[in-house]
Amino acid sequence: MMELHRNDEAVSAAIATVLLFGGVISIISLMMLTMIPVIEELEGSVERHDMSAQMTQFNQQTTTLSEQGMPGDVVTQEFVPVDGALSWDTMRSGMWYSSTWQDDHSFRIRDVLDFDDMLKIKHPESTTSTACFSDLRLGPDRPYHYSAPQWADSVILTTKPGLSFPLGPINVDVLRNEVVEESAELFVDDVQEWVFDDADWTIESSQELVVYWMRHGQGTTEVRATDANANGLGRSWALPLPSGTIQLNIVADELMMVHGNGAFGDFTEVALASDLINVRTSWSKTMTLDEAQVIHMTTTTDAQLMLSIGSEGSTAWKSLTGSIHSTAFIPPTQEGYLHLANPNEDAAIVTWRGSGVTVDELSAYSIPWPPAGLDGASMLHSDIPVSVVWSESATPSGVYEIGAVDTGMESGLHMHMNYSNTYNLEVRSNGQQSVLNVSTLSENETILNYGDSLVLPVSNEVISIETIEGHGMFAFAEQGSIGLHDALHQGARRCVAIDVTASGWVDLSMPWNSMGGRSIVDLQEAWKTGAFPASLHIELYGLIVEEPYTPIGSAWVMQISRFVYEFDSSVTGMEVAMSGGAVLTNHPEYKPTVIVPPADRGGPGPRFAATIPALHPTSDSAVGGGVLSMEVTLTKRTSLASDVAYEVRRGWAEPYGGAIASSSTQGLEASEDWTIYPGRLDLLTDYVGWVPDPGFGTMESVWHTAGQPIQFSLQISSLDAHVSEVIA
């Protein structure tokens, strides 16, 4: 019989071995638990740097294309992801520039890229009178829309000139009840005419046009310059004209050289300035055209141009600040009459060289024009805002626009007419719906839906129209059998009254319905139809001296798509993105970082210029984690501003707004003035460039020139991006 003996030392050794093994496993587990995030972070770092290099290279190509390319030029690149996926973000992206046109004035905007109908503005230096909004229609599949007024029976149009023209034809469709009835393809300087038996139609175009609505092929209108500045004056016009007799009349503040060219040939003439006080420069010419054609007119100074097709007609004449109601005008010198309307409850004293009249409150007065024996264009001054209509006869005939009393501009909430004659008044909503109170109608309310018109016969009576709910309106007076009007597209010049003086932020409602909280599909459809603006131009007017509608500032708000590479590291939701000429990332730990800042050009001296590459995907672009090839085509380059400004600001939407504002001001580190007096812009004399806005937590930066006026130039290039999967 075997006797078993217990070896205590062996048992202890075995137990120790097991415990040691367990401890080792625990240590390894803890090490793995600690090391996995480090490994994931290293992997995320590899992904970030790999895609940063690819996007930086591609961003350089697109920036060069936007600044130097011509329409039709293409750049391509393959994107090879590591583990992440490539996609587009059209909701959390965008930027804006703003500028002021008056010394010692500022203009700021906030909450403008959140897709609702509210924003904040700030202009503390004087009374803020009016803001006008225009849809820039940026991006693919976002056509321009032109709605025919009820009085029009024909149209003549051409392509609007710009810095560069599309390579291929511009597609133009005529729609009735959303059904295409007619189509045309236009190249540069092509003219298209259509005649219709009714006015229930709309023109839709892939590019902006110059459109003249006509009635019986005759009339008179003031023509907007294609390069109009903040005051509405300009030096270049493209006139699509039918065959027949035309009259051109140009007025300006100083001596000018006038050049015209077209199929007829060309001419160059000089208009001399008058030596008389309150008399400016005038030029006129009558021509007979054998065929329909585009005439290009240029002047050497900012001017206004009146066009007459035939010898009759009427037109509203804008002021020297671009408003319809104002205190200073240079009326045209073509023989006729001026009809002065006073919408105020006080009498207006209107004077010109050698004479003057008093226009009673809420009434109108007609005078023959120009003053007899005067060589030049006489200035017209009023002590309170009035409107001016030029007509070839003592009783206006043709079609002319009515300015809004509350805004002083083309559109607004309140219209007032007091001419003593018989005419039809056509009112059209400038938003989605307007509820009107018309003084001559027995009903209390009239609902005017988007795109609809209300035609009111008026016979020697005062008529007042108030928008009591909804958005404002445009209005036209038409009399007789002729008419001519230089048209705006549907999203242009929607104006709202402000009329406040405030040092802080002022809430403002835009004339579009809110899209806040809606899906990207709804938003894209709204951009396409114009129900919500696809990028925005804001023009601010305020009180300077005695003129309440002086241009104060402008802002350009660009909704630009972001091309995004999404990946995971130790945390989820990391990305490298390219947008508006910048390459950005939130890696690591959601910290916004600027890899490549947006491009701009400053100096020498107080100069600033920028070209914004607006990249948008085509509707059939691919996304995902495979190898993708992107082809970017430059479709057009547009000049947004080229003028002398006194303050230039740049803002960027979050999540990278603060990071871009901070990164753009790094050059301040070399400034001795900033080192000694940090935050004192008034003492900063040894630096020109971006400086942080004095506000707290701002997403804006300011271009600093030590108080000198800035030669400001801003352009935007529309880039269509098509992304396709690379098949191995």
C-alpha cells in the first residue's frame, strides 16, 4: 500500500504560478485597455495626415482654377481613403464677407446661416433705414426665374455680361403652369425675342439674363448697369434691342467719354461737364437699328442711362443713392416732363437751377423738363424724400415702377399713389404670400400668393396699399398701349424697412419663409425653386446727412458645400474637410484646426482682393469609402464688388468660424504696436491685414489698414464637382 505525502512547497509553487499567470493576464488586459485608444489615435492620426495631404493638394488646384481658370476648365484628382468615408455636407458650411461704403461706419451680421427667416444686423453709427435682399442663385441646378407682368405682351433678352462667360450655351425656357412651352440656347450677345397672347408665363434660365418686358414693342425705361455699384450707378450696359428707332440718354456727375458698339458698328463721343453750379454732364443719341442686336455701352465715370424704344413712354428715375424715394437726383435731359410725387405728410420743397416748386403732402406735381436754355443735366434737390417719374408727355403714358413708402426702394410693405390720371396699378408679392389692405376696395383683405398679380383700375383718386401680413410687394403703373421695363429676377431686391437707431443688435425678418428644421431634400428643392435663397446679397441703407437712403454697407453670404472625409480615432466623428478654399479638421478631440487658410490677397497699401471657390456637388455624385475620382469644372466667375470700402469683414460658419478668425490674424505677432498695446486697433500702425474683431467670442475678423480706405475687390467662382467611383 502506497502512502501519499503532501508536498507543501510544490503546492505553494503551483498556486504561485497560477496567481502569477493571472496577474500577468490582468496586467496585459490593463495594458491592452490602455493601449487600444493610443493605437486608435495613432491610426486616426495616420488617416488625418493622409487625407490632409490629399485635400491640401486638391485645394491648391481648385483655388488656382477659381482665380485663373476660364469657364470649361477642369481639374481632377483621385481620393484614396484609409478606413473612413468621403461625403458632402451642405448644411454646416458657409461664409460671408461684409463691407461698408461710408467712413467711420460699420456693418455686422449674425445668425444668417441657420436656414430660418431671421437674422441680426448691427449698425450703431446712424439711423438704419432699409435692408434689401437678393438671392445670388449659387450652385448647380438653381436657375434664375423671371415672371412676366400682366401688362407685357413680349420680351427681348440676352445674356448678362460678367468676368467670364459659360463655355457652352445658356439654356432658356419659357414655362406656362410649370410646363415648358418654348426653349432657346443663347451664346454671348445672342438676342432672343418672344411674343405671347397672355402674360401667364415665366422665363427660367441657367444663367442671369438682361430681360426687357415690352408692350407693343415701345416704351422707356432706366437701364441698370451690369457693373452697378452700391449707389446703383455704373459704367457698363448690355442692351438687347429690337430693330427700329432707339434713343439713349446718359447723365453723370462729371466729364465722361461714351463708347458704344454692336452689329451697327461703334462710336466714341465725349460729353463735357458744365461750368454752372448744380448742373452736371449729359449725353444723348438717336439711332436706327436694321436688326435686333445687343449694344454695349461704356462710360468713363459712374452714370445713369435711359433707353427709349420709339419716342414715347415713362420710367421711374432713381436717385444718386439708388433709391426711388430720395432727396437728390440727376434727371435725364430728354425732352419731356418730370412727375414729382410726395408720399410724406409734410410739404416738400423741390428746387433745381433757377426755379423750384412746393409739392403738397401726399400729392404730385408735373413740370416740363429739362429747364429751358440749360446746357447740361440739372440737379434736382428736395428737403424730404420724393419720387421722380420721367415721361414724354404731361400725362404719363407707358409703364413705370412705384417705390415703396416704407423702404424708399422698389419693394416694401406700403405703396401710395396720388397721380391725377387714369391708369392700371399692378401689384405683385415679393415673397411667398402677402395679405393686403387696399384703400379703394371694399374688402378688408386681399391675399396675394407668390407669383400672382393684382391689377387695380385707378381713376383720378388716391390709392394706398398696406401689407398687413406676410411679405412685401412690387408695384407698376401702366397707362396706354405701350410699355418697357428692365426686369429683375424673382429673388432680387426684396426690401424691408428697419427705421431704427440702435447701438446693439437688431432683429430682422427676411422676405422668405423659414426652412429651419427642414430636411436637406426640402432645402435643396427650395434652393432650386427660389423658395429660399441659395446664398444671399444684403444691402444696407441708412441716414447720412439729410439723405435717409444712403448705402451704408453690403454683405455677401455664401452657402458653400463642404467635401468631408469622416473617420474614427479614439473618439468618433472626426473629419478632414475642404470648403471655400480652406482645409479644416476637428482631430483630435473635436478641436477645430485650420490646416490651410482661405486664400486672399492684400497690399501693397490698403488693398484687399479675394476669389471664393464655391464648390458644389452635382446631383449624381458618388460618396463612400472606396477610391473616388473628383472632376471639378469652372462654370462661371462673378464679380461681387469692386469699389472703395472703409471696413471689410470676413465671417465663417461654425464649427470652424472661430478657428479661421484666429488663424488669419497670426501675422499680428510681428507687430510691435500690437505687442505693446494689445487690442488697440486705433494704435495699430505697423500692420496691414486681418485683426480679431473686438467682440467676445466672434467668428469674424476685420481687414485692418490703419483707417485708410480699402480698394476692395471680391469675386466668386462657381465650381461644379462630379465625384465618381474608380473601378479597379
